[in-house]
Amino acid sequence: MSEGQSNESAEPKRINSLLSISHDKDVDGLNSAAIVWRYAMSKGLQFNVNLTDYGAFEQVFSSVASRRETLIVITDLGMDETTQDVIIKSLTRAISQGCRVVWLDHHQWSEKSIKAILSLPNNPVLKINHDYCAAEIAQKVLMPRDDISAELAMIAHDTDFNLRDIPAATALTDAVSVLRFGAIDRREEVIDALHPVLSKLAENGLEGVWDSVSQKFKDQLLEKRVDHYRKEKAKKMRKALAGHSDHVLHNRLVRVVEIPSGLTSTDMGTFASDPENLKVDGENLEVADLLLMLSQGGMLGIRRGKETVMCNMAAKLFNGGGHPYAAGGEYGLYEDFQAVCDDIFQTLSNDKAWVIE
Ligand SMILES: [Mn+2]
């Protein structure tokens, strides 16, 4: 973790409100915001929250510039050199109006970006730690003695590290997707769609939204939507899997599939690694050693079914990177899926660095 001191101090004004900015895409971002909300409640600070995603920073951070005497807590979002100017400009303005900045994250930051935050006036706090998810960092830094925050952090960890040990955590992941995609489809604000769930999580933790006896959401409409979403998702993934292209390279089974719209490579990767799901057209497919998942935008999600390959080394061949067990790269826009597969197989056959001997 890194922390910085400023060289300049604004005149001491009382902080009376807290603005939380977090990632709208997943449970980690949502639970981080819920923990920050609990912190605001514990300190009697008036609370506002905005959830956002990469690409929409300009809009979110321009609203920050109008804040006064506010503690601005940013979670589960990384700053890089493309977003830095917009962010620093808004935060500098806010700080000149008596605000303070606390930034808690677990993504990869450049030295330059870290420096830019730590050079802000009024004692900015920046904690970056790759060993935890953002909600865990928020809990440790802001609410170390709060049981509900600890539970929220544990749930986020289960989803962010893709452990899937906690059914409620998986259900919450699907609920975030349902609400988020629903809002995007209807051109509504994602924050408005997520706000009811977020406020209940902040108020009562998981118990606010989840019935642990029936293992269902308390909100029956949400439960119905999640159930429907899961069924549709499974249907789509089965269909995508049926269109797979397999090839044995360097003695490893390599499989390429397309990711259906509205699904993530994590969804698809988890689905395709379960032998139960691999009964395709009356045939039992083997779990692939290396699975490459092509999204409509030409991005490649890469997972492995066995510890015989390294996803990150395969990703390197497609301008990407990641971990041995999960990685991502980029193929580029395409029209002919089969031609892409042949091209991917060719690239992987020319290089053996991804194979564990
Ligand atoms: Mn995260």
C-alpha cells in the first residue's frame, strides 16, 4: 500500500459530506460503494454515490469539480494516463473548495499516475493493493471493525477472484448484470438501476437483499429476472459452444468460441470448463486445455481447462496479458469466425511459449 502527504494544506474546513465513486460493472464495485456508504453513516456524513465504468470518467469527474467540503472516496477504479488529465483537473478544483480525496483500488497503476494523485493538495490517501479486491481494501481502511462490511468484502472477494464458493455472491453478480444490462438497454442510468440494491446492502448487508433460508433474493421481481437471465444465459452459451472450433496444437486441445452478446468471458469460461455443460449435439466434448473466447468487438478472453498451458503467454501473442489461469488479448474486428479460428490456430502453432512441458 502507498500513502502520500501533501505539501500544501487548504484552510481547515469541516467536511460534512461524502461522495462515493465506484465501479458499476460488478459486485466488487457495488460492495465497495456499500462499505463507503456505511462509513459515511458511521461518521454522520451526508452521502452521495455515483457508479461508473471506464470510458465515462469525463462525465462523472466533471460533477466532482462542483463539490465543496466533501470527502471524495473512489473505489475499484484505476486511473491511467488517458484519463489522468480529466481526473486531476476535477479533483484539483474540488480540493481547492475544501474537499479531500481517498482512492482505494487494486488495479495496475503507472508510477506517473500514482504520483499525480499523491501530488494533489490536502493529504490525499491512495491505497493500491493487488492481493485484495477493492471492497476488501475499503473494509480494511474504512470499516475494520464492522461485521457487515467484512461480509460485504468477503462476498466481493468470492466474485472478484472467481471462486464461486458463495451462492449469494454468484447470485449478486447476476443481479448486477441483470440490472446493468437492463438499464443500458433502456438507455437509463446504471446508477439508478443499482441504487435500490446498493442502499439495502449498505443498510443491512447481504441480509438486506438475500434470504439465506430460501437462497433467493427477497425482492421477488429481482429473483425472477435473475432466474430468467440465468436460463437465457445458459441457452446462449450452449449455442455458442456448439459453434466451437477445436484444434490440437503441440499436443494441447485448443478451443475457440464466440462470446454471445451480454455475456462476459468469465461467464463463458466458467461454463465451458464444466464437463456437465459440454454435451453438444449428442456428443461429449472434452474440456479444452486452452480456451479462447472471441467477443463481438474482437477482444479475446483466454482461460485454461487444465494446468497444461499458460493463458498469459498465449495472450502475449494477441497484444494482451494476464495470469497463467486467466488472461485477455485483442484480435480485432472480424467477420468470418472460421477464418479467425484458423488464424488463431496458426499463431499458436508458430509459438510454444504458452505450453507447459
Ligand atoms: Mn474489482
